[in-house]
Amino acid sequence: MTDNENSVRVTRLTRKRAAEAMSVKDDSQPAMKKRVPLTEISNLSSIPSTKDLDSEPPKKKCRTRRTVKRSVVSEEKSEQTIEDPQLCEAYATDIYDYLHRMEVETKRRPLPDYIDKIQKNVTATMRSILVDWLVEVAEEYKLQSDTLYLSVNYIDKYLSINSIHRQRLQLLGVSAMLIASKFEEINPPKVDDFCYITDNTYKKEDVVDMEADILKSLNFEISSPTIKTFLRRYTRMAEDDQTIQNLQCEFLGCYLAELSLVDYDCVKFLPSMIAASVIFLSKFTLSPNKHPWTVSLQKCSRYKPADLKECVLIIQELQLSKRGATLVAIREKYNQHKFKFVGSLKSRAEIPGSYFEEENVGLME
């Protein structure tokens, strides 16, 4: 055999041995796992866990989903306090001190008896029908609840100053809501929309003229604390009581607060008192065997149970349909699934007298 033939043979043998060595090396390692695009993953449970890959090193243990959930729940209150800028915890006391002073100012309060003293053609029933209709308008145009409360506030203050004919009462209502919409809404309805909602009973010029008249009567003081302003804070305090369902309590409070808007007898109460009474009645409705008032609520609202008695009983009569039974817009609105059907909830017919006694206030903080 020649030298060239020996060289070729050695080269082939070397390559063969190298190939055999490489195959042995590959068999000692697991095959590479095929990567799956995220868009193709339909069920996360089908992905093999790390314990199925014997050759892979164990991963560092991390918190499970359940552990994370417990952590979130336990820190929920502190996170809300620190991270939510809208709660303004550092300034909440000063803010509500200012709002309480603001709500008692004469220029922001309607006369408690303006229908008897000022109005000649408008009755309490007409006012109730107008407010009930405005609830439907707010629903139709998907307006914020603050817009509705401000609208009623403007109506009451205007009627406390100006006598108006009953035929212009609806015009007053839509013009007041137009002003409130401009103040509260990102995309408020147009003047033409409010004309349309009255079946074009009024022209665009009529609405604009009434708008100007309202603003002049209010001296352009259109910012005012409403029931909703205080209800937000009181609801949050009430939700610290874990014996009630938070979302249901919130919806029930909104429902009772809107019921108070249609009743003329509630005009005499301060917005903060109505908001506190609403929380009192909401908690009684959901937990009738437990005192609805707490030390925390009393400190926050500045009202003792005895202070709320008259207002609570009036709102309870509205809830039980002993008042305003023919006004159904609010009841139908809150008798929907999205509001957990709180419009159908009724409290017990009689609230124990002991619940209005300060010495029996619950001690829950």
C-alpha cells in the first residue's frame, strides 16, 4: 500500500472516530426544547413544569399566586392610602374641614321653604317630577352623578330667588343640567341635545337665555359641595366594616342619596347630613341586627346618631315607597344587574330607637 493510500485511510478513520465521539456526546445531553410562540399558547397548564425537565437545575422558589393575593389583601388599605393620589390622605382632614364650612355658606344654600315663600305656580310635586325626569336625562346622555347633584343644587338655589311659571320649569331643569355638564363632563351634551330631549318644546335661544339667567342668579358661584362629595368619604369609612358587602353598600348609598334629591323636605338638610344619613340607613338595611353607626363614622362625619334621626326616617320612607311612590326613574335605574338590584332592597319597617342613642354607638374603628 502506498503512502498516499495510508494517508487517506488514516484521515477517514480519524473522521469516523470523531463522528462517533460526537454522537456519544450528543446522547449525554437532553434534546433542546422547542420554543412556542406566546400567541400559540392556549392553555398555560399544558406547559411542562421545571420538575419534568430532570436535566435542568431547579429554579429559585418564588411567591405563589395565593401568597401574593394574601399580601395584596393585607396591604390593600395602606396601598390605597399611599399610592392613590385622588384620596389625598395627607390633606383629607383639611379638605373636608373646608367643605363643611363651604356647605353652610348662605350663598350656597337654597331656602328650606322657598316654595311657600317665593313660588306661586310651582309646587313640591312639580319639583319632584322634574328631578325624577332629570335622572332619566342623565341616564340617556350617560352623565356623571356629580352632574345630576349639581343640577338639582342649581335648580333649588334659582327657585329660592326667582319666581317662575310652571311652563318654564322644564326649561330651568335642562338649562341647569347644561351648566353642570359644562362644569363636570369631559364631553358635555350640546344645547341642541337638551332641546331635543324636551321634544323641542324650547328653542336653542330659550335654553341659552335661561342659562345666562341662572348664572347671574348664582353670581357665577357654580362650585358647591353636594351629597356625593361627602358620600364618597363616608362610604369608604363604612367599607372598613368587613361585615357588609362593600360594593352593595356603595350602590345602596348612591340609590338612597338620589332618592333624597326628589323629596322637597330634604332641601333643608345639609349635603353632609344627607350623606351621613344615607350611610346609616344603608348599613341598617344590610345588617339590621347591628348598630349602623361607628366611632369612626361619627368622627369623620361629625354627626351623632341623634342628629341624623329626622333625615334617616324621611329617606327610609322614600326607600319603602311611603313617599314618592309614583316617581320610578331612580328605582328602575338601580333595579338593574349593574347596580346589584339595590333598588329592590327594603329596610325593616322600624329602626330601633336605641340606634339613635349615642351611648350605644358601635365601637368599631
